[in-house]
Amino acid sequence: MDTDDHRPEAEAKMRQSLGLSDGSRPPAVDDPQRLARQAIRSQAAAREYAERQLLRAEQTIEDLEFSSG
């Protein structure tokens, strides 16, 4: 069984779940506002991830300082 046979279907499902393609909407490149909203959502998600990682790192530093002192 060739896995490439299922790639287009899996990719289409993934793109749809990410809001990157929808038959009822024009592609993002044809809708600048939609493209901008996607970019803002991506930036917000990246910022939230970075903030969580920073908090985790700060907690690790505090734990290390506490255990060594």
C-alpha cells in the first residue's frame, strides 16, 4: 500500500482543520484580511508559547537556586 495515495486527502484535512482551506471561502492569498487575521493568530500563538516557555525556564531557575542554596 502506497502512503502517497492518502497524502492529498490527509493534507486537505489538515489544512481545513487549521483554517487554511475551505471550499466556501476564497484562498487566503485572494483575501488579504483573512491572511492578516491568520498572521495575527499565528503571532499570538507563538507569543503565548514563548511566554509559557519563559515562565517554565524562570521556574526551573528558581528551583535550581532553591535546591543549591
